[in-house]
Amino acid sequence: MILVFKTSVKTKADAISLKPYIDSIVKKGDWSFDLEDSDKIFRVETDLNIYQSLISLFNSKGFVCEELED
């Protein structure tokens, strides 16, 4: 499944600071940020149901993270 989120992550440095935490949740899935997009998109490809864990992670680190629906 592909999860897509709108975030408040604005810089590459912010994304890098989140990397170890994201990796610990996503495990073997792929993820990326599109910081050029106005919604600062965070996209995850995974077989795990981890959307709430990711939202909680971002919120705990001071970022907004909202799942975008199709």
C-alpha cells in the first residue's frame, strides 16, 4: 500500500532529522519527501498498517502530519 501525507516538514535538514525514527517504523518499506510540493508530501510504500504510528511520530517531533485521502 502507498500512504501519502501532508506535512509541515520544510527543509532537507528536518527530513534528515526524522530519518532514523521513520526507518524504525517503516522497516523495509520505501519512503520519501517531496519538499517542492506546497503540501510537503511524505510518501510511504509499505505492507504494514503504520499510518497512525507515523502521524504520532511527526507530532511528537513538532511537525504536522495528516493523511491525504485519494
